[in-house]
Amino acid sequence: MRIGFLFNHDATHQIAHTIPIAAALAARGVDVEILTSSAEQRGVASALLPATANVRHRALEVGRISRLADRLLRHVAPFRRIAILRENLPAFAALDALVVPETTSTLLKTRFGLDTLKLIYLPHGAGDGAAGFQPVTRHFDLVLLSGEKVRDRMLSLGLISERGHAIVGYPKFDTVDLAATPRFFDNDKPTVLYNPHFNPLLSSWYSHGEQVLDWFASQDALNLIFAPHVMLFKRRLHTSLIHRKARLRPGVPARFRDSPGIRIDTGSRRSIDMSYVRAADIYLGDVSSQIYEWIQRPRPAIFFDTHKPDRHASEDYGHWSLGEVIESVGEMPAAIARALADPDAYRERQRIADAATFSRSDRPAGERAADAILDHLRV
């Protein structure tokens, strides 16, 4: 049995979600191949694999014409990701199954004719946004899920079948010491993590970001870690086909780079390995699924609502029940003060949400996912 693990994205944030499964399968003697579309992807995948993991690595490339086209089209469509699939079909055809943390790979079946390849999907996150619940999910042979919350919603939408899914937990947690609390400042002031998304409709960065940084730079009672979704600073122009919206992404003004109480990280390994999530005291964000990693240790959370949806009628905003929702930077200081005065205000809600979102077991999630994959392929 030959099982591939594909990492085909502009950034490396998806890798930790499925690489523990690759390690678990390799430890059982399965022929595992790690397919990466950049040297950075391969480096992160290799760093997360145990030194003893017996896997093969394959670098996927595209031709010169595709590289040139990608420069023009990358801001409006995932051109290179699609070209990687189209121009490496023999590598995928040689596999019995392919495990992926994203949905573009369904094109292998729907457009490129690999009908016999088993596609296995583990979503890279456990959030509530509409992007995680799209009809494309129906094209997967097996969907691996973190817990009951996501499972129930996908079943209700008809995105998965009873036999075509398994709850396995959250393999990314296998790669992290959740009890560790890294320090990034040489003081004991409370630390706020500001984690805006990249979505041009939903993110607070476009309209509020500079004001947020200005406020934190003007005071000295709090530290700030500015660590947005890793994709925010990968592109200058962001588009959302789901929301039919496009916006230019503002940069970080130079005046904040030397602010002693502000740490800025627009895409290092620290921004994807939960280092900042474990280090901070208050979460400040908007719609990122990172909030569900945050509530592993219940703490205050504050969310910017920048577009006034009917959030009570939409499951897309379920995570906004886990903290205070504000609409402007002017409301932020008072919300932070309330969070510091009563840090346990949302603890019970967060505990309940965590239990619904993540299935836990004495066995690592990567091992549980390996079981589910092998059971599915042996049927």
C-alpha cells in the first residue's frame, strides 16, 4: 500500500495537521511518500517528522510557462497549486491514496481523471467559517475530523456520508507541548495576541490594523504580539471567491518595528506552531480558526466584527460566543480592561466548545487517523 501526503500551498501552516499521520503510518511499515511543492514545505515537513521515520520525499515542480503565468494569476486564483497537480499526474497516479489538508487537490479526480486514487482529507483547522464547509468536500473518499462539532455540521449539509468520515482528534496537537508557555518579553506585563485573518471581507487588519498597533504603541501596561494568519502577508492583494471581495493588504508601518512592547511576526515558524497562542494572556482577532487552538487553555478573547453579519443566525460565527465582540478600536481598551478584571468570564463556554470541537483519547490523533485510513483502504 502506497500512501502519499501532499503539501501544496503558498505557506507551511497546513503541514503540522497531517504530518503526524504520515509518521504513524510509516512506523507501521506503510510505504509513505511526502510530496512537497517548495523547499520550504519540505524543510518544515522534515523537521516535524521523527528522525526514525522511514518515508520518501518527492519534490513537485512546474514548467517555465506555469511559473510565469503564476506571477500574473496568483492573486486571483491558486494557479501554481493547480499547475502542480496537472504537471505531476504520474506521481499521483502511482499512489493508492493521497492525504491532503486542503481541497484544491480534488481536481485530481474532477478535472484530471485520476478516478481510482483515494483522496483523504483532514481540514487544516477546526473553525466555523464558510470556507471549511464547501460542496467540494463531497469529492473526498474519506474525511478525517477533529470532533463532533465539525462532523455534525458536515453531515447536516450533506458534505460527508456516515461511512465516509471518521473522528480522529486534532493531529497538530501531537506536535506541540500544550503545557509549555514560551516567553517573548523580559517583563511580566499581560500579553495580547493580535491574530487578524486574511479574508478581505472578514479580517480586521484592513480597516483596524494600524489603529490597533497605534494604541498598543502608545501605552506601556501591555505587551502585544502581532502574529496574523500566515497568509495575510504572503500576498498584497487578497480575494475571496466565496464572499466576492478583493482588497489590497496594508503593510506594517515602519514606526512599529522598534516599539519595545510589540513583537511583529508576519510569517515565521513561530506563527504556525502555537508558540504565540501558548504565550499570550488575551486573544484579539476576528474570524481565524486559531481561536480553537487558543481555548486549549481557556483565557479571554475579543473579536472584531467589521461587517455586521447576522451572527446569531449563522454557524460561521459560532466562535464569537467565546469572547466579547466589538466593532471598533475605540471599544477595545474597555474590552481589554474587562478581560483583565474577569479573565474567567467565558471559561465555561470555552470548555464546552473545546469538548465539542476536539475528540480526545489516550492515543495520539495521528495514530487514530492512521487507523481510520487503513480501515478505509482495506474495505
